[in-house]
Amino acid sequence: MTRRPAQGRRFPHPPNRFARGPLRRLARAALALFFAALLFRPAADAAPLASSQYQVKAAFLYNFMKFVEWPVDGLSGSGTICLGILGRDPFDDALDEIKGKGAKGRKVVVQHFRSIEEVKGCDLLFICASEKGRLSHILKFAHNSPMLTVADHEGFCEAGGMINLLFIKNRVSFEVNVAAASRARLRIRSQLLKLARNVFE
């Protein structure tokens, strides 16, 4: 696996159709700016450190749904897109802000799972730190599913996870394993890759 800094790298943009026009491009630019603002926002403004950190991470999870493309037959559930939390949930009530919001023309729902064997109908799976000792088994189980795997613990992308949230100098950032996403038939948009601290291929 090759690890390279994301800065200065270029990724092909999907072809623009005239029908999508400037409004679609403006929407994409706005999303990129919002993501960039999250990257440089301190994670401990006025709230306690852990609580504020996971509020920012919850916003990242929601925006990952907008910057990742699932295969046509990939998204589960009619009219919903599922965010799964595997293990001991560190978000407290931070996820309440994204429940019911729209992404990919669907409504975001949140489900909690105690084991990977329970996971079904999940589009984005956040693997909590409590599951780190079972990470190899979890990623092997999820290997052939069009499911975006995300975590926030060291070595996640190197182990085959897709997106790892980082907490560096009191700010939240992330790294991406493009090869792992491609194996699951997921395409991560170039706008997201350009903002990643590290990209693994």
C-alpha cells in the first residue's frame, strides 16, 4: 500500500453535463468550503473537548455521504441512507443533529450494532475504538459489501479501512484508503481527496 500526502495531487473530475449547470457546481463548491471550514475549526470551542470533538466528527460523517458515490445497486433501504455505529458509541447526542437530514436524495437514519454479524442494510459503518481488537475480523466480514467503513483510531487505513478521522493539534482531519473503497465499488470524489491529510493507494 502506497501512502502519499494529498497536497498537490490531482484526481480526475467526473464529466460535467450541461444540464447540471452552474448551480450544481456552486453546490459542490459550497460543500467543499464547508468541509474545509470543518478541517480548520478547533474541536474545543466552548464545549468540553470530547463532546465538541465528536460533534465535528458527526458533521464529517454526514458530509462523507455527500462526497462518496455508491454503485447503483449499493445503497440499502428504500428512501433512507443508513449510518451504522458498531461498538461503544462515543458520539453521545452529537448524531441527533444529522438524523433525518437528506443525503443522496434519502433520509439519514442511525442504527447501533453490537457485533459485525448484526450489521445489515448499512451504507456507512463507523467502527468505534472499542472494536479495535476485532478490526481484522470486522474488515474481513465487510470486505465484499458496498459499505463505507470509517473509524478514528490509529492504523485504520493501513489495516484496510476506508476513511480514518484524525485528531491533530485540537482539530479534526482525515485520511483515505482509495484502494479499499474501490474494492467495495465506492468512488470517493476528488473534492474530498484533495482535503485529505493522507491518501493511501
